Amino acid sequence: MDFFSSQKITNHITRIYLPGDVQAYLVEGMDKSVLIDTGCGIGDLKAYVATLTGKPITVLLTHGHLDHAPGAVQFDTVYMNLADCGIYAAHDLIQQRIDYVETTSFAGKYRREDLLPENSADAFQDLQDGMRFDLGGLHITAYACPGHTPGSMAFLIEEDRMLLLGDSCNPFTFLFDITSLGVSSYENSLKSLLAKVEGKYDDVLLSHEAGGIPSTKQLKRGRQIISLMSLWEGRLFLLLNKVPRMNMDRSGEISFTIRIVLMNNHSETGDKSRGRNAYAPGHHLFGDGNRIFAKEN
């Protein structure tokens, strides 16, 4: 069965479509390659990547969740922020991965034996904020963005001016899990990330398709919005860049559909069990680059 396909984003970046409605990114320099994320651990990802590059591969994981990390078992050099070790151990379990994949478009399209074995993170190297990887004429800098998980990371592909956010910040980033940080900490993470990368990137790459925001294209016709947006009485924070010109109304504002955003409504010390749907299908966000507000259709 063909588990993988790919799309060239730039001369250096290839997006790999993986089982479970998630994507990885292969980044190639003149001397080395980096694979950012490895998916749910279904199929022989290492063999597929070998058809795309013959250069030595280092794996960088955006975080330890089951749709991003289990495929790392096939690779020798893997970096993950070790704050996510406990998450990785829980999410790497085969039955956990099966339960997740059965909720995606890949349900029923694989056999149990297609799943890679469970693995320990003991051999993973610690991925820390500010680490820089030289691939030969191309550099990747890692930035911590805790919130979605304690060890969530973003990556700046410097020469291509691309910021890969993974699940750290997208239109459905969730904070409802028991391992997620509270919204105040997440806000601080986004402010810190923005301060470090502002002016260094033109486009963003995400790990999942998200609402109306294309995550695979250089949005040359897009209207750039680089701002921290506070919604829902200060509880919802998103970082966006390059929002496409869609549904322009007479005032010139931009709207795009948010499929669903699950957020917790707890304080840093409060009850993390009170997750809720902050925005569901039928809601839109509107903005002019300086202000963002919610509106129901």
C-alpha cells in the first residue's frame, strides 16, 4: 500500500503527506537533510524519505504527540525537547495510535502489522531553544513554544524565510489536554516566539490542514498579518502570518473559517478538566491586521 506522497514547497523543502492526516517536512541543504516530524509510525517512512534524498538525515520533532513522533523509531539521530518524554511514552503505544488513526481519513486503510514498534525516547537528544542546525548553505533554528505540550517547538528555515509552527500555533491549537500549559503561559510563549522571529520569515508551514489557511503554499497574494490576537475575553491566543485574501467585505476586512478550536477555560492553577469548544463551524474571525474579533454567521 502507498502510505506516503509528497509536494515540493521550495527548492529545499518537501512536504510529506503521512497516514493520519498529518504532514512532515524534509529540508535539504547541500550536505545534510533534516526531517521535521515522523507521523504516526505507519509504513516504512525511512525508505520513502530515501527516495527523496541521499543525504544524512537528522530528525527534529515538533513535539511528542502520537501523530508526530512515533515514526522516529526508524532513525538514528532524533532530537525532541525532553519535556515531552512522558507524552511520547504514552502516545507511542500501538493501540493509542490505532485509536487515533481510526478517527482520520486513513481509517481502515492499513493493517496492524503496518505500525512500527513501540519505542523509548531514551536515545533522543534534547532539543533546546536556540539550537541551530547547519545543513550546508541552509540553516534551521529551533525555538521553544510551550503550550500545546510543554516541549512544543517551532523551526525557522532561515534562508527560505519559512517558519514551521507544527501544532504550536494554528487555527485549532488545543490546550485542553492535562499535559497542556495554561493560557497565560501559552500567551507568553507566543509573545516570546514572535519577538525572536519577527522580520525573519515570510510564510508559515503547519502540520495539518487548517480551516481556510493554506499551509503548503507561499502565499504571495496573501495579506500579511503578523500579530498576537487576544480573543474570547483574553483566553484565546493565536499567531498568524500571511492570511490569504478570502471573503473580503466592503470594509476590507478578511474572514476565514475556523473548523473548531478546542481550548481550556482554566487558570494556570485551576481545573484543567473544563475544556470547551471556543469556536465551532459557523464562526469566523475577522481582522484588519491590527484587530481580530469573533463573529457568528
